[in-house]
Amino acid sequence: MSDENEQDCPPCVPGLPGWVATFADLMSLLMCFFVLLLSFSEMDVLKFKQLAGSMREAFGVQNEIKVEDIPKGTSIIAQEFSPGRPEPTPINEVRQMTLNNDMNTLDVRSERGESEIADKKLGEAELLAQMQQEMVQQAKLEAVMFAAALAQEIGDGSVEVETSERKIIIRVKEKGSFTSGSAALKFEYIPVMAKIRDVLIEVDGSVSIEGHTDNIPYSGRAFQSNWDLSTARALAVANELFDDPRIDQSQYQIIGHGDSKPLVPNDSAQNRATNRRVEIVIQKGKDKELLEKIQAKGLDDTEGERLAPNEIF
């Protein structure tokens, strides 16, 4: 450029042009306007996530999901997600119920099945305990019946009636019932056995007739030992009871204990007389029989089915 052209160019005015101030004011007003619009607006999180996802897929960005994160989902109808209640999943477990490794049969069980078996056993135990308590109460009531029927003999001291848990024990003492060293019932004691028989007919349960003696060795000729004498006396009582055809003999057993189960020590004549006796023991429902009844009857899924006392036998 020549020196003449440089002299023709007008001098530059120092500072920014005047339109820059107007443009800056306009941009500031526009920014404030959009800030106000954004503050008054409500953001839709779902649409924002959809938009962000679309942009992420468009630009090839992958989301890393951790293994321990729980999968979540959304619904078009419900904008809020509520996870369902988790239920136990029965996982089959194969267990070999033997130490023999050559055995081909395996026992396949599940956690839910084992839980149901445990609940069933617990229900059976509770029902068994309840039935046992009912048997105890029933034994006490029936013992009162025997005591009322044998009130005179109990007052004379020839008979005793007591209960022990589910057992009713009618204790026939030697006094008035047997002659010393003999296994034959006295004639005057037969009406007493008739009273006992009349109540036994109305009572359910297994009956054991048990003979006992003292520790003095038997010296007679009719029997070889106290074992024979105790068994013969128990058999004599049983034969007297069996005279009535209404007696179910299948529920009875005759046992001779000799001097093996004394009530009191054989250290005096009075104590030895106490130990010479015949006991009629009535057992109200054995545990094995009650459990078999429960298993045969079956348990309900919730609380089980209750057996009435008269359904035990």
C-alpha cells in the first residue's frame, strides 16, 4: 500500500463499537428469560431418561451394570415401580442318605419339603402333648369312680386307689384277700373283685395285673419261689375278673414281680405286709399308640385335627 492510501484511511476510534453494548444487553435478557422458563417448568424424569438413553445409544455409549444390582423396570401405566414380595424358591438338593458309596438310590429333598416335614412333626408333638394331658385328666376322673365304688374297702385298708400320670393303680393288699403263702382268693373277697370288675368294664385302656411279695423266701410246697407265688396271685385275680364275658381279655396281661419292686423297704413286719400285694394297673394311652393314632388320623395344614379322648382306643 502506498503512502497516499494510508493517508486517506480515516483514523480508528478507540474502544468497542456501540452495537456491542446493545447485543450484550439482548443476550443477557434472553438468558434471564430462558432461566425463568426453566424454573417454571416441571421435568419429566421418565422422558429425560428416555431421551438420555436414546442419545447414549446414538453416540454408542454403553452403560455398565454391576452384578450385585437388582434389576428394575418401569411400566407405561404405573410411573412408580414397587418390587414384589419375594417368595422362597424350592431348590432340590440331592442327598445320599447312606455311608455306602455303592448305593444307587438317592434321596431327593427340597428345602420347602423339609420345612413342611419339620412343621408336621412340631404339630404332632404339640397334639401328642395335648392328648397326654387329656389322658391324665381322664385317669383322675376314672380313679374317682374306682374310689367311690370301693369306699368301704378303702376305709378297711384292704384296697388302695391312686393315680400316677396316665396310670390308675388299684392295689389289692394281702390283708383280707389271700391267706399267707396261698394264691387262692378268700371267698369273702369275691364281692370286692366284682365291684372292681364292674368299673373296669366302663374304663378304656390296657390293664396289667401284677403280683408282688416280700423278700422272705417262700418255704411252702405249693410253689418253688416268690416269683411263682406272685404270678399265681395275679392269675387268681385275673381269673376272677374274667368270669364276666364282657371283659376284653386281649387288653390284659398278667405279670409276677416277686420281691423285685417293693413299695417300702422290707425291714419290718409292717413294711413286708405292705409289699405283699396285687396291683391292677390301668394305662391310659401309651405314647406309641397315641402317635400312631395321630399319624393315621392325619394333621390339618394349619392347626391339625384334634382327637377326642374316646377315639384313642
